[in-house]
Amino acid sequence: MTEAQRVPLPGSARTELTGAELLGPADPEATISATLVLRRRAELDEAALTGPEFLTPAALAERYGAADEDVRRVRETLTAAGLTVIEEHPGSRRVVVTGPVRALNDVFGTELSRVRVRDGGAEHHARTGELSLPAVLDGVVTAVLGLDERDQARAQFRVYSGTEAAQSVTPDQLGSLYDFPPHTDGAGQTVAIIELGGGFTTSDIDDYLSGLNLPVPQVSAVEVDGVKNAPTGDPNSADGEVLLDIEVIGALAPGVTQLVYFAPNTDQGFLDAVSTAIHATPTPAAVSISWGQSEDQWTEQARTAMDQAFADAAALGVTICAASGDSGSTDGETDGKQHADFPASSPHALACGGTHLDATPPSTITAETVWNAGGGASGGGVSDAFPVPDFQTSAGVPARADGGTGRGVPDVAGNADPATGYQILVDGQQAVVGGTSAVAPLWSALICRLAQGAGRRFGLIHTQLYQGAQPGRPQPGFRDITDGDNGAYQAAAGWDACTGLGSPDGAALLRALTAG
């Protein structure tokens, strides 16, 4: 296909992968896949995101999914170019194709390379520069994900490795300390957990929850893009993330059905997992995401596609809970600037920051401050990619260092310091783990219990959490965190870029959400 027959795909530019050795051009006959995201048939009505009535997946597809004509055009164009369509999902506006590298290079105007991540890393395909599309698909296709198989996200968990004994708690003790709504256990609700590596064994889950004298919930693994539940046996691997998520939710909301979606750690795999989860039946009350990366490590097209998927989730009544990061206001970047973590910075995700908690179970919290110790800190700041959402306009989100404005991160918080972390069981070994990775499942469990107590799901719960928010004024249903910093940002009364609105007072939050 000549350049004259193609048009640029905005937002698709990839930078060169740092820390990788270029091995040469990709094998032209190697078979790989890509996910194409199509435009909506109509703009999504933001009023549909907050309920109390939500769309069904069928209604979402009919009103806001990909048009039949667009799907047909994509299918026919790519099939004629030598690719095979292996999945069409008009509701989530995705078409998945597979084919030889040579055909994908030609269709999307790129040159895939083979690289090896240094220090013994794996080999994979990579690309640089911008993609292009057959001209007939101009405006129809808004993103092409995949092709480049670099790791898109990192797990936001940290194993405690201090020399002194950790002041740790079990998740159910934390539920008591945060006064999760009594007479609720999440029964009747489903939660989706997104995992980009690792795995679990049922014996760990059974032993852990039985040891807490709690019922063992229904936990099922779901394969996405060929990735299965594959525990490594190493508790310091991604297994630690997987078991942390499952056990926190299991201990805090034992009545919830858990579906754990395993996908490749690529932009394609991440989006495919989220889309599969939110369009599943039954519709989950919450999606727990403990993986992320600095906003600037994502392509614009991938950020937009993921944010739009989260908006779809809200329209279906699903609340996305995402860890805000474990590396403070820089998000681990070394350019001297402040960075927000994505997908937490999506205005359609409930961004979950971290605290240091001094407490005596079952009910006494003596102090709670911003987590910033042991080389980790609560992720938070102001987005470079997303504007200030309507629900945050009066909350007091500061300007960035460059004077620009943006979405403030996080929205909420919870215990995350590994030194006051969570006692869990991973690959048969006891461990104490922290990080904002633990806060996303904590809030996911709470959302499920709130949904049970209120008799409805919440979708974009932000509009209620921030209702009436003003600088310096605590919000009902929250423990306001006013001490500490995460680097560039300082905790203060009301919303702040360290711990958001604060950690939960669950029973009070249920009252606030059901008042009137």
C-alpha cells in the first residue's frame, strides 16, 4: 500500500523503547494481533454515567457502540489486505485482527522490530513513530493497539522488607477500622479484577480466608488474548499482586463473586481485559485495577481508548477503582517533573491513593497521614492529559508547575504503607504487603458493600462523593488526611493531591450516598 493510500492515525506515535537492545527487523512471516477501536455511532451522554438507572450492554451497543457499517468497512478492508478478523465486538467498539508482520506493517505504515529488554528480559516486537491507516478507514478507526508488545504497566504493590516488625493488619480488621457498613458483605455483587501477569492457586485463597474464619468466595480466572492464570511460585512476582487483590476483596467482601481477568501486559491486552470485564454478564459493580504507568508512557490513542472504555463502564453502572501509584508526585519518572499515573488519572476512574495508618483493631485509629516512607509514596498530582472534570471544579485542584490545569489525582485513599500493610498469603508464604495496589481492591470491596446496602450500583460515583466539595472542607463519609506530603504536594483539609478526599468512613459514606 502506498503512502498516498494511507492517512496518519492521530495520537499513535510511539517513542523508542529505552533499556532495550535492537535485534533487527521482525520476522515478516511471524503472526501477531492488533485491536482496532472504532468511533462511537453517537457521542456518549454524560448524564447516563451517574444513574440511578444505567444502560444494559445491549442498549449501550445500540446507542453508543460501533455502527454496523463501520464494522463492515473495517472487516472488508483488512481482510482484503491479508489480515484475519478474529473478533468483532460492536458494544465495546473493538475489532481484533491477526496476520503476518509483513501485512500489518503494510496496512498500518510501520516497521516492526524485534527487541530484547536488557538485563535478561524477554524478546518482543516494538515500533517507533506514528501509525497510518488505509484512507477508507480515516475517522472510522480511532486507535490501533498492539503491534508493540512492550510492558504497558507495572503492578503497584510493595512487599514489606523492613528490619523492624510491621504494624500490619488483616483486611477484615481494616474494614472494622474504616467502619465498613454493617450487615453487608457484598452478597449479590460481582467484582472484576484486572491482572497483567502472575496467577493464583485456590489453596492459597482457601487457606488464607479459612485462617481468618471467613467464608471462601467464588473466584474464577478469565483468559484474555490467550493469557491464563499462571502462578509463578515466587511470592515477589506478580503473584503477589494477584493474591493481594483477591484476598483483600475476599476478606472485606466475602459475599462478592470475583472474576479475575488475565491479559498480556500491553496496551492491547489491558484494554481488551477491561472491555471484556465491563461487558460481561452479570455486570460487575466494580473493577479493581492495581496496574499503571506514568501518563507520558502511554500513547494518546491508548489513553483515550481506555478512558472511553471507563466511560462505557460508568454508563453500565460499573465503578472503576485504580491505584494512583507508589512513587509519589513524580510517579517514578526522572525528568525532574511531576507526573500523574494512568489509568488512575482518567476522569472516569476512581483514583485510589495511599496513607500510613497507626491503629489498634478493631476500632481505634490513632493517626493517619500521607504514605511517604521506605522509598514509596502515594501517587498524586495534576494530569497533563485530561482537563479538570466537572465534579472537581470546586474542589481546589491546584495548577501544574507549568501553570496548566488538569484532572486532580487521587480521589480517595486508604492504608498503603507496607510498614502498616496487609497480612496476606502468597504462594504458601505469609507476607506483609502495601502500596496503592491494596487500596484499589479495598475500595472495590467497599463499593460492592455500598451497592448492596443502597440496593443499586453507582457508576461514576465521583459526582456524589464530590457533591458540594470546597477547598479546605472535609466531605461527609471520609476521614480527612491533613498531614504529610508525597513530594511536590502537601496534604491539607479537604481534597488534596496526596490522599484526595481521604480514607473511608464506610457507614457514614453509605448514609451520605443514600440520603434523600
